[in-house]
Amino acid sequence: MLQILQSEFEHADSRRKLTQLLTSDIKQVNHYKVNRGAILGNHYHKETVEYFYITKGTFLMVLCSVINQNSVNRVLNKGSLVPVLPLLNHTIEALTNGEFMTFLTKAYSENDKDTYIQ
């Protein structure tokens, strides 16, 4: 249920290091700066896949299937990339001050939020 993705490709030369994280049809990208103790999410999507990429700090992610209530907890650190599939209720808690990005396959819209509380 909770899968940590590996980078798809890496290349380094004398100029730089390139890490290709993900190939996907992304419609929205968000960046979060989060204070220690903050709890975000606690919702699920019916259509959207939401990828979380931790860029700084330590977070606890909790996923729970809305279908069978199976749940899993995982501590995520800098460099963790986690896809959250539809129908997985997801909550992320900042165990330290930190930052992360989300990449969504469906853009948020007030008319079609695709965000549901379990």
C-alpha cells in the first residue's frame, strides 16, 4: 500500500548531477514549508494520484484504504518519493520542521475538488 519509489535515472558528470525522479502526467505541483507538529491531509481522492517528495526534514505518513480499512505508517526523510493512489486516505505529520512537494495527476479545482473526508 505504501510504496517508496526509487529515482528513475541518475547521471553525473563534471558539470552536475541529474536525478530523474518521475515520469508521469502531472497537472499540478505544490511546495510546502511545514512546522514541526503540523498535521496535513486526512483525506482521499477518487481519481487523483498524489506524489509526495520530501525535500527537507522528517515526516510520518499514514495511509488507510477506504475500501478495507487496512493502514500503514511510514517515516519519510529527505529524498523519499511516495505515490498515494486513489482511495487511500492520507495524512502527513511533520516530525521536524520540513519541506515537501506534491505532484498531482489532476489539478485541484473548486468545481471538482476530488478531495473527500473518510
